[in-house]
Amino acid sequence: MCKFLKRAWAEIDLDALEHNYNCIKELARGKEILAVVKANAYGHDDKAICRKLQELGVKYYGVSNLWEGEKLRQHGITGTILAFGYTDEDYFDELLEYDITQTVGNVGYAEDLSRYAVSKGVRLPVHIKINTGMTRVGIDTEEELEKILALPGLDCKAAYTHFSVADSLDEDDISYTDAQQEKLLKLAKGKGLLLHSQNSGGIAYHSEFEGDIVRAGVILYGNHPNFPLEVPFDMKPVMTVKSVVTQLKTIPAGTQISYGRTYTAPQEMKIAVISIGYADGYFRGFSSKGKMLINGVLCPVVGRVCMDQVIVDVTAVPDIKPNDTVYVYSDKCEETGIDYNAARHNRL
């Protein structure tokens, strides 16, 4: 392993990524996979993730915005890059320069893109977003779709929608998702467009749906669309977050710990300072509630989580010493699982 400051770090397992990708391919039933890599590949490092996915044969990538797409081009990604979000007219030149496929979700915006493209003597590639019940971005009618398809400056490649409850097996939610899929097909099927609707929940729980592309997001990285609802394959977490013990001390009963004096030691205890905090993504809500794994022992957080340090009770950890590795988020046990902790934080 290369030399780096062992303070707080994430380890990315590209073999786990490949495993998840291959499982998703089976569920996709021959459809192309669009890898959703927005927000720095869900925090997993878009450069490493996308280069590995390109090596595996991925042809489509989904990003939040133009600048994320530009980064992928700079990383050597050659496939179709779809920007889900809005690109301001001041940056239409960069859509063209970096060959980014833009989402269009209303006629007025499509007309703006078309006028620009005509002025440049080109046709800009777009995917048309159809609102089927998410009520966020997208056109609502076939009339709007026909107007966009008729614009001279657009090369309309695909139409897509986004499910709002595809990650639920509640009977009403299944019916709602079925209705969303039916509306997409009613409006866009037979228009000469590629179709995509299946997000991670759609891939996992509605693999029978018609379409040409699936959009693999959170399940690509080994996380549940709706924890604790299981997915139909053996997902492997791609990220492990670690830290280290930086200081140890034994304190007497009655000692108060960290900001706000919110925790008082009930008896003599050994505590460790861990070099990670809320600035690194360890939620402040885990103050006196979180747990970390050290030398195979779960250690409770005591006192408030600080910006870059956490204090844990290590009384039960044998032979602990400074620089020992701390598993903050991992698949070593349920209590350090990313999905488990995200769900727990939502309940705090």
C-alpha cells in the first residue's frame, strides 16, 4: 500500500465493484447498464470507479451536472455521459466541447438548446425526461414529447423516467411503480427512442420491466436501495472507512467527556481518541450512540462527536495501542455497516 497519512481514509474495493456489476448485468436481462456516478461516484472516487467500469464494458454514465461530466472526460471516459441536471445557457458551448448528453425536461429548455445547436450547425444529443409520478423534472404529455422530437437542433437519443417507490414491496407502491412504467411506455414507446426507467430499486425488484437501459446507482456500490429490504443478489460493499487510535488514557468515574459535558463516565474506564469526526462524514448524531470496531471489539462512542476527533470507550479491548486500526464503516459487523448506520442516523 502506498504511503499516506493514516488519519481517516476510505478504501475502495474494485473487485467488489466488479462483482456487483456482474450481478446487476444478470438482473438487467440484456439491457445496457448506465452507471450512476454523480457526486464523485457516491463518494467512491469517480476516476477509479469509472475507469474500472469502462474496463468492464460500461458505455453509459450518469452525472448530476456538466462539471461532473467534464471530469469524466478528463479521466479518459469515452462513453455516453448523461447530465441529469440543468445546464445553464452560458455553458452550452461546453456541452458541445465535451460531448455531454443533456437531459431535457420541458419544451422551453429544449427550444433553447435547439436554437443554440442550429446556430452552431450541429445537433445536440439529449435524453427526454418524462414525469410519471416523481413530480420533479420532466414533461407530462405526448404533445410536449412530439414538440421536442420535432426540434431541428436536437438529436433525441432516449426517453426516461425516474421511479419514486420502486424500492418498496408495499402493494400500493408496487401499483404506483407499475403505473409509472405504463405511462412511460404509453408516451414514448414506438418513437424510435431508447427507453430507461429502472433505477436501483427498479433493477432489484422490477427486473421484468421493458426498456433498453438500466440505471445502476446505489446497488453498484454495494448498498441497499431501501435498507433493510434485501436485494436479490449477494452485494459486496465497495467502500470501507477506517481511522486510527491516536491517544489512550484511563479516567476515573465522574469524568466528563467532550463538548457540552454531555457524557459522564459511570466508572473508571479506558478511552481512546480516534482521528475522525463530522467533517469526515461521521455524523454528529452518533454522539454517545455510535460504535466502532477495534481489534474485533465494538466500542461505543462517548460524548459528542467533534469536527475531526471522536472519543470511544475501549475498556473491553485487550492490548490496544496507539495507531491500531479502527473500522468506522465496514462489512465486519452489522453495527459498522454503512446502510445500518445511515438508517440509524435517520432515526436519531
